[in-house]
Amino acid sequence: MADENESVISESSKKRGFLNNEDRKAICQILLCSSDANGNLIGTGVVDRVAASYNVHRSVIYRIWKQLKDTDQGLTMKKMRHTLEKIGIFPFVYEQPARRSSVNRVAGTIETKPIASVTREVNKAYLINKVLPAIENMWPREDVGKKIFIQQDNARSHISKDDPDFCRAASESEFDIQLTCQPPNSPDLNVLDLGFFNAIQSLQQKEPIKSIDELVGAVQKAFDEFSTVQSNKIFSTLQSCMIEIMKINESNKYKIPHMKKDMLYKQGGIPVQTSCDSSLVQEVTEYLQNYDS
């Protein structure tokens, strides 16, 4: 017993004794992403993995988790999870002072205006100045070095995946961030079209809108309140669509499979990754090689 205690003390003495605010924020985010709507951690070993990543004792992580659950910031546990697990939205608007007075405001009042034409340069500026910094700030540090894809559709205003300005900015990140485009004529491969846009629009339309600022605020509120559980279901559907597309090669004639996601969630969570038969992968790889030759 003495040897065991000495081992624990020795191990504890090697642990880092200080976590800064950024560390604590990142730990809270990881724990929230690993919990269900009732505030229970999902899966085994989460606390141990986080403790090892930040070189602290597991009791420190448990203490942070308890403090987080006990904190009253006007948000429920569910809303905290929904907000912290998302990168963000970036409305195409700008601010300018009003040129003339009206019954609603005096000249010089700052007004929010929509960007009339969202060009390729506007898209590029948003990606570099807004999206990349948000990913850098919000993405779990345990994924440093892993690939992160930003998927665009095929609109003409979107930039090339090899755009030199974007690639230069992305190369400065700790993460391996790359651009990609969804395959043409494949709406089921756009995760936003699979349910996210409709859900956001439904939530937003419940708010009375009288100005651009109120519209932006309503969309932001709907985005924050959108359930991460529902988001996980949509990403799971996306993966199942990919598998069905692989089975039929070039055709779009397939049915989106029913996966009983509600039952999976009740049983412990929706799988992050959907398994795919290795023979199917090999078959599709050979098909593509023959197609290109």
C-alpha cells in the first residue's frame, strides 16, 4: 500500500499545477462535446484522456466538470452544449452611418446593410478573416495535425480549393485546413441541405423581424439553439448517403436509408463514424481508376 501511495504521489508531482483560462475553456468545450443533454459524460475514458492531454490529474478535470454543471449563467446545460459545439455563422452584412435623418433615426446613426453582391473576393475575405480564425479558436486541440475540410458548393462566387491566398492563410494554422467542393448535382452530399437550413429557417421564422439587425439576431439565436443531437443525426445521414452512392456508382437513384437514430441515441449515442465494407471501397476505387483511364 505504501508503494502504491508513493507511486500516486510521484505521478501527481509530475503533473502541471496551473491551467490558464484558455486551457479551462478548451477543457469545458471537450467535456460538453462528450456529454449528453442531461449533463452526463458519454463513453469511457473521457476524463482520463483530457487529463493526459493537459498533463493534470483526473481530479482536476472532474472539478472543472462539476463547476461547469453548477454554473448558472442564464443558460441550461443543453443550450451551453449547443452553443459551444459550433464554429459560428458569418452574415454577409456591413455597417455604415445613415446619410439622412428619418422618423426612425438621425443622420449618422450606424445601420446594418446586406452586402449586395457576394463575389468571389468577398467569399475569400470571409474564409480567411472569419472562418479560419473561428476554427482555430474553437476546434479541440486534440485534433491538431488532423485534416479539416471546409466544403463549398459549386457556386461561381466560391474560390478554388487551391486558391493561393487561402492556402497561405490556412498553412499558418496548427490544423491541416483544406477547401473542397461537394460533387455537382448531389444535394444529399450537402449537409446543410439535409436538414440544417430547414431547421434554422423554421426557428428563425418564429421571431418577429423588422430590421436587418433583428434578422441577423434571429438567425444567430436559431443557430445557437439548434440541437447538436439533431446535427449529429444529419451528419450520420450524410455518411449513409455516401455509402448508398458508392453502391450504385453514377446514378442518383437511391433511397436515404432509415438508421433508427433516435433509438441509437437512447442506447448511448449516435456513432461518429459509419462503417463501410472494405470490399465496397475496393470496388469503387477500381471503378474510378477505370473511369479515369
